[in-house]
Amino acid sequence: MKVKEKEFDKYIPKVHFELIPVKNLVSSQDYQRHLSASHIQQLAKHFDLRQVNLVKISRRDGANYVINGQHTVEAIAALAGSRNVPVWCMIYDDMDYTQEADVFANQQKCVKSLKPYEVYKANVEAGNDDQLIIRDLVATYKLAITGQKSLGGICAVATLEQIRRQHGIQALDRVLRLCVGTWEGDTDSLSSNMLRGVSDSSSPSGTPSTTTSSKKNSGNTPPAPSAARPKNATPEPSATPKPCSPSTTATSKPPSTGLASTPPSPPSPRKPRPRTPL
């Protein structure tokens, strides 16, 4: 059955679009979250005009209430250095306060987040260096980055990117060389946990040192030179130990018992008794 064109209206939002200066936008509703200064700084730091979304507005009682996009608005104002800068807004004219709150609460309900492998593929297609370097390194081991576990594939692209970001491409090369050389490319040896474990155990920064002095002199820094002695300074006493005096000889003596030290004389032999004649 063919749907009549007038029935399409229920699938089309009743909105219109305007450029509105930031100073004319309101985001103080009770349902709105508090502004995050750190998030605004991140948006400003990584600002990309092609990533700016429309600000969702409810025009009610003559005011423009921001439902979604308040951090974007503040980042643009910070970058422009003025709240007179205009932003593109998608405006609803038929919402009351409770409908605004409901839209705000459920705006992320059906949003499907991108998986790490999907982000990786898009970055490769975009020709971004970080992902191309990782892809080419993995290919040198006759492996490929995949979206699921398979023979000859690594499905832990987020871990690969993390190792390279934290430790560098040489550390990632070492991890792959150890895994492939030890387990010969077994799929279980290329899991996220295995890659992370090998990275932690083989990282130079993760190797504990044995002594404090070895930490201090383990680099290229030479040991500190000893202080120079003045020419007329009195020589320091030698550190060679002096011989013991007779009273402090190291030979141990038996403890005193209060008896004479001369050994006792042996008993005298018994004299024979004379016999009486019969």
C-alpha cells in the first residue's frame, strides 16, 4: 500500500534554522548539566569547523533555551573572544519545559558508538599518519588488523594505538617481534591482554633497578667529581685501621672462675703398709 505524502509529516521534525549570537542563548535550565571548563578547553584545542554540530534550541517565552550543544557554544565563544559570534541553531517552537527535559534526558538513548576498529578504518581511509604507520608495521610481520579474532589478524587495534602513543613505534615493534617470535603468530598471543602484558614487561621504564646508586649513575651522567683540597690543608688521618694494643688483642681469653690459674698437681702415690710378722 502506497503511503500518502501528507503522512510523511510525522517523520519530519518541525524545525527551522537560524544564526543566533551566543549572547542570546540560555542554558541555565535545571535539567541542564553544569559546564565543564576542561571539556570546553578540549573542544577549543581540537576545534574543527567540519565537526561543529547544530545547536538544538527550544524557543519558548521569547528565549532561546539550549537543549544540546552548550559546550560547543562556549568553546566557539572562547576561540572567537566574543559572545557576539553567531552559531547555527536548529530551533523548535512547539516544546514546553517538560518536553525539553525529556529530549535532553534521552538524546543519547539510541546513539551507537563507533568501535575502535571502525575508527581505525576511517582514519586509514582519511590517510592519517598514526594509523598508516601502525598498519605498515603490522604488515611487516605478515599480519593484518582485523575487526574480529582470526588467523593472521590482530583485533586489538586500540591496544596497538595505546602502546605506540605511550611508548613509541619502536616499542610497538619490539612487542610484535616478541609475540610473533615466541608464539609464532598464534591468535591468542596477539590479544589485547597479551600485547599489553608483553609491552609492560619489556618496557625499559618498567624494569626495576636494584640500588639507588645504580639509578643515579645508570645514564650518561658521570659521577660528581670530589672536591679539590687546598695546597696547605692538613692531611686527613689515614683510614687504615691501627693495630690493636696488647690490652685490646683480638685473642679471646677464657672467662675467670675465681680459681688459681695453675693446674692442680697430681695426687702422691700411696705408701705400702708394713706387714706384722707372725
